[in-house]
Amino acid sequence: MRYIYIVLMILFCSSCSYCYLDNIDKVERTDFDPLELKPDLELTKLRFDLIRQTQIKREKNILMEEEETVTKDMPYHSIGFYLGNGLFFDLRRNLSLCVTDLFGLEDRDFIIRITDDTTRIGRAADYIYRNDSLQYTRANKKRLKYRYHIQRKNEEIAIYNALRHKKPDNYYRFGDSLFEWRNRRRTLKTIKKQADSSYIVLDRKFKRLMKCKMRNDTVELSWDISLVYSDGGRCIEVYKKYFNDERRYWSIIHSDNELLVYDKTGIGYRFVFHDNCIDYYDGKKFILRYELIDME
């Protein structure tokens, strides 16, 4: 029985070994840009999750003909705070790395092709941003699907979520101390800058939802997440509070051609930059490739 237990443990450890990053100490670290805290929009939702919130829902099981409790990822929100170095924290408290920022695209037109090792349908796709419109098509599909169109006017951005809509579905207004999101009828969210340079997020009834602030080399997000610019700028540490205990959740380092995200045990993700591509690994296992295609 003891030998069976040992064999099972070896098999379990070997199956999980791909999660560990083995080249952390070998990375020739380069400095990150300083952290920042700025209200912003991220509409493409092409993101790598660092902290993804979840929600519990009741759904009907068709086979069992009864409801069951399921845990699902919290949907991304388009509004949030840009933190520098491709990091984005949205109003649903998801912390991500933005693909377009990692490519340095800003507002440029682009085609990003997503593939994996098997190019399974449903994961492989082309995202095409042209003339302020985002469209996408899945693998082996020729038809383009419409995501949104942007109209810019002074400090206001209008978003159309469907081609047939004659009026915008959402409006975003930027100001020096105020960021406002509204639909066709009412204001939905407001981000206000305070005298101490912190930001508070208010709902449509002006109830405070969260507060974010920057202090020296630390950005405090909501009540339980913070980022620290450490090691002379060669590392960004992500901390998360569990009750009264604050623990380091991720460490982020990078070199000229790769970026590593890992926890205190060395488990994490690796992003390799080469030939207009970003290869995403879960430890040693290749997951996805994001390729920037030249636009003709």
C-alpha cells in the first residue's frame, strides 16, 4: 500500500510540475515604468487575468431539470484605472494585463490573431480594429462579428454596440477631476478625484463603491488589493488582503523579451515576446499566442 501511495504522489507531482517557472533567477531584469493611477477605458477586453473576481449564480441544469449553483468569472468592465506597464484594474475589481498595451498599440488600427497549440474552434480568433470599430471572427469562419464603434467629440466618447443603433448605447466623459459613464437615460457610474489625489467611485445614486489612491510607490485599489513598485523598479508586487492579513499574491518581473508573473512558491505565468507575437505559458505549458498582423 505504501508503494502505491508513493507512485500516486510521483504521478501527481509530475502532472503539476509544468506550473512552476524554472528561470526566475536567470531573468536579466529591466526596470518597469513607475506606477500610475488614472481613470481610463479598456474596450477591447483582450486581457490576461492576474486577479479575476467570481460570482455565484443559480442556473438550470437541462439534463437534471433542476437549478444548481455554479461559480463563474465576473465579466470584465470597460471602465477602470490604468496603472502603467499594461496593468488595468476595472470597476468589477478584475486586475489584468492588457494585450493592446503590451503591444504598444494605443489608438492605432490593428489585427490581432489568437491561436493555441491545437487551434480549437472557439479559442482561435482574429480581432480587427479599424476606423474606430472593433470586429472579430472565429477560426474557420469568414463572417465578421461587430463588437463596437467609437465616436469621439472633445472630452466625450460615444459607443455604439450594434450597427443598427442610430444613437449611442453608452457615453463616457473625461474631465480633469471627473469621469462619467452614462447610457441614453441616466448616469451610471462616476469617478471623482479628491483633494488628496485619490479617486472615489460612485454609483448612479451617488453611493460610494470603492476608493483608490496612490501613495509614494504604492497603489491601493479598493479595500483589498495593492500594487508596490519595488526593488528599485525591477519588480511590481501585487498584494491581497485576507481579513486582516495582507499577503503577496504575485510578483511581476520582465526582461527585454519576456515577462514573468509568479507567486512565492514559483508557480505562475510567462509571456514571451518575439516577432510581433506574445506567447502565453502557464508555467511550462503553452496556452495561447497573440500575433500582431500587419495591416495592408
